[in-house]
Amino acid sequence: MGRILDDTDRAIVNGLQGGFPLTETPFADAAAKFGIGEDELIARISGLADDKLLSRFGPMYNAERLGGALSLCAMQVPEARFEEVAARVNAHDEVAHNYARAHALNMWFVVATEQPEQKDAVLDEIRHETGIEVYDFPKIEEFFIGLKVEV
Amino acid sequence: MNQSVPAPRFSAPDAIDRRIIAATQTGLPLVARPYDAIGEEIGIGGAEVIARLKKMLECGIIRRIGVVPNHYALGLTANGMSVWDVEDEHIAKLGRRVGALDFVSHCYQRPRHLPLWPYNLFAMVHGTSQAEVDDKVAAIAKLLAGAVRGHDVLVSTRILKKTGLRIAA
């Protein structure tokens, strides 16, 4: 990491992972608890985001509550075809994240669609384009989702 | 703060909500009055933006509002997707306990795909080193002892794609 966080940065990252005020001047209202002013809070969040220490700042939406579908999917891709299959999978806009993982099921990705019925269609397209089975792991129960990062 | 709660009075987002979502899904404007700025962009008042965000937060369309740390850049470069074959009758109780651990960022019950995939509990574990991840997985194993038939840890070797979720207005 190319940046050393000072105590105030750390307090912001740890203390502002939720609860950003829904008020007319939220930065001014949030800044008080960090002992800084509105302008400084804006500048620090902006700096943390520019340095990629934050992936985002704002509302985190729950895709499923928006009426769409979201699922974790996995494929068992032969090593020789890995790059080609990754490119085919990633070419779908509905694929939000995709990770190579060390396992027989070596490609794991998240598919999010705006209409629930689109999800199966996307998985079928990927099966058809690659000739490889796509295993679908839709959530049955959510026990926690969040980033309890302490820096 | 981070705990997801059952949604009260869920109502589907309407057209104006969806425009607010489209305008804010990549982030809030970094200006003194961000909700006014969003309102201006979509042609409503800042107070209405606030009221609608508040409602979406209350009913769970928005999980939370704030900074979303980049695990990787913050030094949590090691992670493992730990997966567990937990007896079905115990998964509700044990899933909640695993999800409450502070080093677990996502915790879900998902379907098995037998015989290839016997695991039904997924818990994403983060750490500053692989050894730290291993220690944390061992802590989960201890917590699940007696109710788990097997587990594995899938280490990510490469990010192939990472984009936010996109919602059209």
C-alpha cells in the first residue's frame, strides 16, 4: 500500500462503515465525531478513495431487495482453457465479480440480474458458450454480510 | 451497524427510487450537500432524496451508507472462502455464530451439489497473511466442532473481474 493511514484516517475507515447521516449537511454532522471539520472529512474520504483504500463511498444496495437475482456460481475449468473461459464469463455484464480459486471448482463468480428469471438464462448462455457446467449456489440463508474491517 | 435485520414494511423501489439508486450506486457526491446534488441531478428536492434513502435503508434495500473499505489495499491481502458441511438441523444456529465472528465478512447457507460439493455453509475469512487466515479457519472449526462433517478452504489465486453491481434507472 502506497499510503500510511494516520489516526484520523483510521478512525474514518473504522467508524464510518455505516451510519453516514441522512441530513442536509451530512459531512459536517459526521465530521464532529472525528474532531475535524466538514471540508477535511470530504478531503480525507476523497483522498482515501483516490488511493483506492476505499472501494466506494455511499449507499451499499442489496441487489436482491431490488427485485433482481444474485447468485454465486462456480465452474470446473480445464487449466488449458482457463483464460478463454474467463473471458467468456467476464464478457457478461451480469457477472459482477470473478475469482480464480485453488480447488477442482476453480472459477467462482457472482451473477446479478435485474429480473429474477434472467439469472438462469445467463447461466445457460455460459454453459452453452463454454460447454462447461455452471454450478449455481444461490443463498438459502444470510447470516452476515458486511465488512468489519479494523485498520 | 453491519448486522442485517429483517426488513420492515418492504416496498419495491419505484421509478424515482430507481433513479436515486442509479445516481448513487457508484457513490455519493463528495460535496457539502450531497443529497441536494443528487436531487438536482434527477429533478427532485434534497429533502425527498433523504426521505427516500431513509425508507430504503429501513426496509433493507440499502444495507448501510458509508465507506466501503478495500480489503486488499488495507493490507488484508489474504483471504479464504471457508466452506463447511454442517448438519442441516444445526445450521441456523451455527451459521449465526460463525457470521458473528469479526473476521468473517460474508456468511451464507448455500445448496450442496452432491457428490461434487458437500458444503452448505460458506464463510469468507480475511487476514493479513495466509497463516492468519488458517488460524481463523481453525477457530471456526472449533466453533462448529461436533456438527460439521468436513470442510475446505478455497484460496483466491487471482481476481478475474471486479465491478460493482449495475442497476439501470
